[in-house]
Amino acid sequence: MSCHWRSGEAPSDPAGSSEFAEPFAEKEAPLRKPMPVTLTDSAQQTPDSSPQIPTGDSTTDNSTDVAPTRKERKTRKRPEPKPPVEVQETQEEKPKVEEEPVKAPSELTVARGGWGYWGSWGKSLMSTASATVATVGQGITQAIEKAETSLGIPSSTELSAPIREEDKQGGEPSNETDKGEGDGASAMGSAMGMFSSLSSVVQSTGKTVLTGSLDALEFIGKKTMDVIAEGDPGFKKTKGLMIKTNTLSQVLREAKEREEHQTAEEVSSDTEKKAHYGMLFDEFQGLAHLEALEILSRESESKVKSVLTTLSGEELAQLKEDLKLIKEPFSLVEFDDEEVEEKKDEDGAEFLRELTEALDGLHISTTADKLGKVSKNACDQIAQMTKPIKEEERNEEEVAKTYTVENVHSSAIKSLAELTARSIEQFHKVAEMILLCTSQKVTTLEQAKILSQITIVLCKEISLLSKKFTSCLTTIGSNEKGDVLNPLITGVFLEASNSASYIQDSFQLLMPVLEVSHIQSSADSNQQ
Amino acid sequence: MEAIWLYQFRLIVIGDSTVGKSCLIRRFTEGRFVQVSDPTVGVDFFSRLVEIEPGKRIKLQIWDTAGQERFRSITRAYYRNSVGGLLLFDITNRHSFQNVHEWLEEARSHVQPHSIVFLLVGHKCDLESQRQVSQQEAEKLAGAYGMRYVETSARDAINVEKAFTELTQDIFELVKSGDINIQEGWEGVKSGFVPNVVHSSEEVTKSDRRCLC
């Protein structure tokens, strides 16, 4: 349980390297720094040398792609505030980690999520990190652009070789060396705070992108991407980001405010209307719902804490056990991008059906109407935008209604912002209803599981929409130059990745709410 | 896209169920009268820009709370981050007027350590024939609590703008005089000016494009 790597991922590592794992991790550790450079080089060559992989064919590279994707998700996962016993033991000299529930999760991810091997290059990381980030960043940018230009998947043997090596170090050793390296990792984690998880993401980002799938971009976190996109060598901005951004709504608010200022500055000089995700998200009241959800979450959290202090003995043990179970679905969100098929769900009906079904299971009065509408609108827009292109030659009247790539991009960003805002609204409403009425028909644990399912459904929809929009972009922009089209495609994937992160982070906010609900309902049943 | 504003004020709208909170807000933000059939669940959000002085715009973020008693435990949590509030009662419903005191107490106890500038609103003033609360009586009560009093009608669009702009003006004066401060961790008042410290991916894509062109 201390390790999040699933043994099921092993097949993705055909070399079966587990027996080499430990020596490898030790020996290779000092070499890790230049690694990204090597990867960058091969990434640049690959699209030219191996254009044979057809677009969007996800099945062929499944074996290499699945694992990094899943790992990527792992870094986003927030384990429960209390670290597992063995980590606790090694953290004695750094008790602060446990006292700071806000910081602790990200740090613990480092210790538990399989980044244990980072500990082996320990403290020198601080100085090298910035350079590494920059290099990886450039590599990725180039890889992305190459990938976009060809829209093929640059997956080849040259690429998969270094990746497998990474797997050996990244995946397997953490299983075996967890305890040994836990010390270094957690100590470092507490010292480095968020950055260690940032660089972890960067690291696996490199992997994911290089394994080939452009879709993987969806999983790159906002903060990471800021670093990557800027190739920020000074690391100062990243640091600023770490200090500045405490809550999710703060991240979003800052994004919005930044955009507002940009817009304000550009009014005179730049007539081009650009779609601003943050501003749109706020316009759809996503920020407000998020803040309200945060309020409820914080309040519930302190309620749970105060209840725990009033209990003792068996009662306390029982409650702790119950809460542990409720927490579980929150750390098990696994969203496999591979399952998202573009062809499926042309009009968003499938999404609505899945979501409605899940929401019904919660036994609270809430509907999927608003979300369903957003997804349907988006699908309608895509259908409309792609239609005239196909019929252009035959139907002269249709020609009048052509769409530019900017139109598609705006529509994509708007749809993503709206869907995310509505998703968070949905979670907010769910939180309110769960706090209001304890249902006899369903246990809190079941509700937690359903909500994690809903999170997956929502992220899948985000992913699906971004795929639809980008393929729409490539269709409409087939005559555009790469330097016009590529940033737009990247933009859509980026915001989709952000959207998925925001949705998952909001889902996490529901945990204390469910805990309170559980305490309420068990108090109710005791009284009867 | 209208984006430039000096401050953002968060306002909360409270009062008994069915006094017309959502209708008033939607008249103000959407400019139309909507016959809202479903009672508000928890809280809903609306926003609008108001120009209080030429060139000086303020963004109002309005939290429309559920009036129903059963939501009280939740809506309570939302008071703290508001700088101002509209306390509504229905002039044709005496009971809703009698509850004004209770609402104020509720708000004041949950807004600590901050304070809220309230405006008392006698709503549905188009229904003069059914009036149960006189204007003097309401003004007296408002005065006792140091509030302004405005009578409004969402259906006939009477005083809706006035209610919101007067409240906004009052808060603005308090912000200018320094009686209300922008505070870290409090969402009541936010400044529109934020130094551009963090760089977004969008900026980068843009500058990239420029370089390549």
C-alpha cells in the first residue's frame, strides 16, 4: 500500500528489469542529469526517421504509452494527509511534514508515489534542477512541435530504449527500495516542497511526450507547463508560483487576473480577440463555485478535526477506520486516456447518460442537465465547423460560412472553460446537498466511490472534447503553416490538461465534506 | 471583453424564501424579469460591472443565497467573504419583514471579524395594493440598524439599479477612506490591479508566435 505503482504496469516493461532495478537505480543516479539532453536529441530526430506510425493509432504503442500516462496521473494524486507508517518513521527529524496537511500531500507523493529514487541524488538536485527543467522543457517543446507538424506519433525503438531504462529506475525500484530511499526522498521532499513534485512531473512529462502520444499533453499540470513553456532557467518564477499559490481557486484567479490585465493592455494595439481560459472560466462562475466549494471543504475539515478530538478509545478507532475507507476512493482516481475513443459519443449523449446514471446513484437531488448542455453545445459546434469544409466543393452556398482556425480555437477554449466551470459547479452542488441530507439509501463510502467515478467521466469528456477540437483544428487548418496551427493545438491541449487538473482538485475538496456527512449519518443512526 | 475594473466587491443577498432575491439579482444582471420557479439551492452566482464614477468601474460578484431554512447551515458559511449585502423582505409579506432582525443577527454573527455593509430592500413594491409593511416602518427599522432603505420591483424594474449602485457607492467610499481594507485571505474586496508576476502559458505561445513570424 505504500506504493502506488501497480504491478499490472510491469508488462509495459518488457525487459522485465525488476532484478536489475536496484543496482540500476544506484549506478544510474549520477547520470540522471544529462539524461534529458539525450532524450531531446532523439526526440528531434525521430519524427523524421520514423513517420510510419499512423495518426491517432493508439493501439500500436499501447505497450509503451499506457504506463507513463498512468504514472503521470499518479503524480497528481493526493494521498491522505497522514503518511504511511514506514514513512512516518523515517521522518522523525522532520516532523513538520505531518503537521502541515496542506503541504504534506505533495511531498508525500514524492515519498510514496515512486519517486523514491530521486533521493539518491539528494541535495545536489536543488542546484541542478533548474537546468534540468530548462533542458527537459526545450526538449518537450521541440518534441511537441515535431509531433504536431507530422501529427504522427514519434514512437520508435530509439525512443523506447531510454524510456525503458527510465521505467526500470522510476517504476520498479520504488517498489523495492521504498524504505531505503524513503528517508532521502522525504527529507528532500520536505525541504523542496512543491518543487520536487514539479520536477517529478517534468520528468515523467518528458517520458510521456517522448513515448509519442500528443494526447499526453493533457496531463501536464499547469505549473509544470509554465516552467516548461518558458524554459525558465532561473527557476525564480517557479519559486514565486510555489509561494503564491496556496489554493486551487487562487491559481485560477491569478490566471484570470493576468489575462484581464493582458487584455487591458492589448485593447489598443491588438484587435485580435483571443480566447482567455481564465476569464471565461470566471464568466461561467467557475471561480465562484470553486471558492464556495473550498469554503465548505475547509469548514468540514475543521469539523472533522474537532470531532476527532472529542472521541477516544474504541469510538475513535472505529471512526478513524471509517474515514480511512472513505479516503480511499480519493486516492484511487485513475483516468486512462487510452480508453477515450474519439469516434464514440458524437453528440454528447453518452456523456450525459453516464453522468446522469452516476449522479442518480448519489441519492441526492442534483441533475446533469447543465453539464449535458455544455457538452452537447460543444459537439454541435464541432459538427457545424467541420461540415462546410467537407461539402465545400459541391455546395456553393455553404462556402460563405467558413471557419478560421482562430474560431475553432476560441470555441475549444470556451467549451473547455465552460465544461470545467460546470463540473466544479456540479461538485459544489453535490457538496451542499450531501451536507444537507444524509441519505439512508446509500452509504458515504458508496457516494465517495461514485464521485470518483464521476470525476473520471468528467475528465474523459474533457479529453474527448480536446481531441475533437484539435482534429477539427487540423482539418480546418490544413492549409495553415505549422507556426500558426501548432500554438493553437498546443493551447487546446494545455487548457484541457488544466481543466482535468482543476476537476480532479475540486473532487479532492469533497473528501472532508463526505467525512462530515459520514459522521452525521452515523450519529443519526446511533440516536435511532 | 470588458475586463477593466478597479475593485471587485462581493455582495451577498439574503432574506426569507420567496421574497424575490433571485428575481432582483437577475433583473440587475440580465436586465430582464425571470419568473424563477425553482427555489435556489445553496448559493448561486452572478456578476456585473457598475460604473460608479466616470471611468471607474467596479465588478460586483453577487452571491444569491437560498432563503429556505433548511439551507441555513450551509449559507452561513458564505457570509464571511462578503463586503456588502442586500437584505430583502417582501412588502406584501409581514412575516418576512419581521425576520429582518433575525437575518441581521445571523449575518453579523457569522461575518466576524469582518463587517458587512447592508442595505435593506423592500421588494415587490409594484404590488402596492397588497402592501403589509409601510415605507415609514421599514425606514425606521433600517435607520435603527444604520442601513439605507430602498423599495424595489424586479418585475417593473423600479429602483433595481439604485439599490445596487447605492450600496456599491457606500462601500466604495469606505474603501477609499480606508475603513474597509483589502486583506489577504478575505475575498470581500479585491483590487483590480495585480502585478504581473507569474507568466502564463498563453503569453509564451504568443511570444513564440511573434518570434517565428
